[in-house]
Amino acid sequence: MSKEEALTLTENLRSALVQSERFQVVSRADMQKILKEQEFQRSDACNDTQCLVEMGKALAVQKIVGGSAGQAGGVYSLTLRVVDVETGKIEATVFKDIENVRDLLSSIRDLGRQLADMYGR
């Protein structure tokens, strides 16, 4: 998946979480500014739990949403999870396999809503 595609999925997820009104969501620009100020060094892909915990600490948040998107055998797989920054515990996970690339955007929004339903304030 290209960086542009990943950014589009991320922005659609961010929008779904904001619309749920169950999460306080940091904008991408604010997040990048804070991480730069904290000199947080990471690659563009922060998929593992430890990286999410470190990022969450740099952002001074209690919980952080992370995930992954990939493709295997023509099937796209999306996974999202909420991680408690203090304990490193994964508190909620949702996932979906998609066979049609045109369904990626609606699927990531659906997963965001599912995550909000499972875990909100």
C-alpha cells in the first residue's frame, strides 16, 4: 500500500472517530508538531504496540489507536486497536478482510465506528 493510500485510510479513520463523539482526536498536524517537539523518532509505520505506547507517551495521552493495513492473495486486511499507554495493554481490537479495493474506505470508517461502539469515553 502506498503512503498516500495509507494517509487516506488514516484520515477516513480519524473522521469516523471524530464523528462518533466518543474520542478526543488529535489532528494529524498537531500530532506531528508535538512529536517533532518531543524529538520522537519513528518510521512512518508505527504498527507494533511498543511503538504506539512510546508515541502515546510523547503525545501525553492515556489511550492511542493504532492499526495496520495489508494485502495477501488479493485480499486486503485492516486491523485497529486501542492501546492503554500506561500499561501497554491492548484494550479493544477490530478487523476486517476486504476483497474489493473499492470497499477499503467504507470499511475503515465502519471499523472506526465499531471501535467507538466497543470502546468510548
